[in-house]
Amino acid sequence: MSESTASTFDFDTEKLALYLEHNISGFKGPLKAEKFAGGQSNPTFLIATETGKYVLRRKPPGELLKSAHAVDREYKVIKALADSEVPVAKVYHLCEDDSVIGSMFYVMEYIDGRVMWDPALPDANKTERGEIYAEMNRVLAALHSVDIDQVGLSDYGRPGNYFERQTGRWSKQYRASETESIAEMETLMTWLPANMPEDDDRVALAHGDFRLDNMMFHPEQNRVLALVDWELSTLGHPFADLAYQCMQLRMSRDGVMPGLGNLDRDALGIPSEEAYVAQYCHRMGLEDIPNWSFYMAFSFFRFAAILQGVKKRALDGNASSEKALAMGALVKPLAEMAVTFCES
């Protein structure tokens, strides 16, 4: 990369190299830094040296919301899972000293793997698609089977009443960013609290954004090498992760989060929602999941509320308007899909 790297990324690569030489065994500068493309809210960089490659994830510089962009939480959860059945990258160092590059960051191993951006898996055959979805299901069950006390994550979030807290939170967020009256969102904010399942005391490590393109697969095998992007992880209810992923199975191909809703999944070799949930239940030792309609309605409502915030920021001039407004246009369709579960 050019000598403009430091100013472009707002950090001094020579200073960073010297720091990492003193804090990561075997690290040796000089280094080159290249920002990964994509919309990560925590900027992520490929760090290349003559002796190897690393990945650096930093907190964005400048004033931020107090609880946002907590890369130290990401580092904590990835490190805690190092010896578990959940595939994660190896983490090397967390730097909480803002003077090094201007904000907190951590460094982890670089994994040379495949990212499956399209859930329809157009480059795979029917057998391979089934294997990939089965592997994704295995990783989800492994995540929800982690003993949070044993790995030192008992303080990673607030246990209990997860859906009650989340419904209240996203209802408030939606109200704060509301730009027009959407009848379906009003219906949901009444229906969800009134139809909430009794708290069953299930507490698990929840990823918060569990989907196909947040996994690094082996270059040649249909095996996950690392589950990534832990920014939304917390102690939560395991069925929230499962329903969030199944939401993608129902969404249309042309959405901001491309789905499989209008494809012949059986012909593709991709399991139906019923089959995928049954796989998960088998792995978790469950007979079934009561109140499934509630969990799906909640997932669509939460996503709609998130996108309403994106839309409001775009209208206020605080986001890339073209893409953000396109995402915001999905609020009503998502709410309409959510309401179908209220009626089932």
C-alpha cells in the first residue's frame, strides 16, 4: 500500500508495528494495513507482514454511544470460546490504550476461508448445499450448548426475561425513530407483549447476527473454521438466534438481507424451515419448540425496528442516504410479514 496508509486510516503503521512486536509473540514489522470492504461498524483491517497475516478490528475513532462498538466484548467472547466446540479465530492481543492507533483494538489470526454471501449457494451442488446448512446448524447448536459459567461468561449479559426486555427496547427505539405511522408495527407492539411465552429460564450465549455470511468456511471442505462478527453477542434466549436465521429463509431475494422465500429450496437441496428447526431440536435434545410463531414475529419486528432507525438517520442526513433509504423502505414489508405470524 502507499505511504498514505497512515493518514487514510488515521493511525501510524510504524507505531502500530512497534507496539505489536512488543505484545504479540513472533510478530515482526514492518506491516501493511488494508481495510476490508463491507459495512462493518467496527472497521476491520488485514495486517500483512513478511512473517504472516493478521486481522485487526478497531473501535471507530471519535465520540460514540457509550455501549456501542465494544471491541473489548468481542475479544472477551472469542477468547472465552477458544477451547469450545464453537469454531472461532484465535485472538492474540487486546489494546485498550487509545494512544496507539487512536482507539481500542484487538488482533486475531487471519483465516484463509470462504464466505458464502448468497444463502442460495449458487456455486454449490445440491449435496453440498445440504452439507453447508447442516454444518451451520451444528455450529448454532454448539454455540447454544456452551456452559457460560465454565467459559467465564456468566457476566456477559442480563439473564432472564430476554424477550420482554428486547420487545420493550425495540419498541422504544422504533418510537424514537418513527417517521410515519405503520399500522402493522402498532399491531406488533400490542401483540408481542400480550402473547409472550412464559419465561422458561433458558439462557445461552446468543450471537445476535447468526447467518451464513458471518461464517468462514474451509477452502475445500464444507466445514466452518470461524464464526465471526460478535458485536451483537450477549446472554440471551437461544430461540432468538434460531428464529433470526429462519427469518432469512422466508425473506425475498431482493431484500437488504437476501433470503430464500421465493425459491424452490427442496430442488436446491436446502432444508425447509421445519426440517432445519427439527435438526436443531435433535442436536439440542428438544422435542419441539412451542410458540414458534411468537419467535418469528419477534424476529421480523426487531429487524423492522432496526431498519427504521437506519431510515431515520438517512432522512436526518446522518447516513449514506441511497442505501439507507432503500433499507428503510423494507420496514413496512417486514412488519407485514411479522403480522402473518400473529394470525397463525
